Amino acid sequence: MSIRPRILLVDADSALCQAVAEVLDGAGYAVSCQGEAADFQVVVSAVALDDCPVPQVRLTRPVRVASLMAAIDHALTASAEHPVLGKWRFDAVARLLESEADKVRLTDKEAAILGVLLDAEGVVGRDDLLNIVWGYGGDIDTHTLETHIYRLRQKIEDDPAQAVLLLTEPGGYRLNRES
């Protein structure tokens, strides 16, 4: 079962909103004409919403369904390129974490660590991280990974001493995506 992308449709014309919602629902989107933008993946609106935390797509008149769906798909693809971790949106190319209030620059290695952990389904072993990020073999004795994890926690955790995003597990590290 695939997850249907969540779309918030905002328009003063309730009849138009319902009609467009039905078309988009039939195309495989989960659409609502009410709610908070942060609870959705894309907002479709005739006017730009200030401080919108998710990508916005312009609703034009007359509504051209194919163009609207193409714009929604583009917005979903763009947002998928910047995964969310807790309050942070991660831009691997720019090595940047952004929240509503902050921007945090990451080093190359910190961004690489986050990228590996975001791609993983669970725990990534210490030796695997050392190999993938630094190219080190399993026989190396270093604390560079632990130092980088410590510094990364200082940047992303509200309370680094009580980590909720970047967790140490038996055998390695993992990201907690539910926080």
C-alpha cells in the first residue's frame, strides 16, 4: 500500500475547492480543503501564504488539471530532496539544516553522516560509517566518528545530553525520524 501525498487546498470558492479536491483525490492525492499547512506536504492556493512551512503551488483560473498535477508532483519531488528530521529540513547539497527559526551549516563529514543515516533503514554500524564517510577499513583505531557525532548533536539536538534525533544504539547509530 503506497502512501498518498497529503495536499491542502486553500481557496475562498468552496465549490471550486471541492471540485478540484475530488479531481486530485481521484488522481491519488489525499486532499483536504481545511487544516494547518504544517500537516500537509504541499499547499495549493490562489495566493501565497506567509510563513508556509511546506512547498506551495499556485492555483490559477481556469484550473488546468494536468498543469496543476505537474506542479504538485514537482513540489513533492523538490521537498523529497530535502528530507525532514525533527524540526530540521536537510539540504545535503548546501550542507545546511533549516528550521523556522534557525539555519545551521554542516561540515562535509557531518552532512555525509546525516546522508548515510537518512538513507538507512535502521542502525548503521560504526565500522560502516567509518568506511562510507572516511574510507577507513575496519582495523583502524580512531575516535573521529564519535567526535563528529558529538558535534552534530550539538547542532541538531535541543538538548544534546538527552539526544532524541541522533541515537547511539548497540553497534552503531540511527536517526529517530518520529521526533
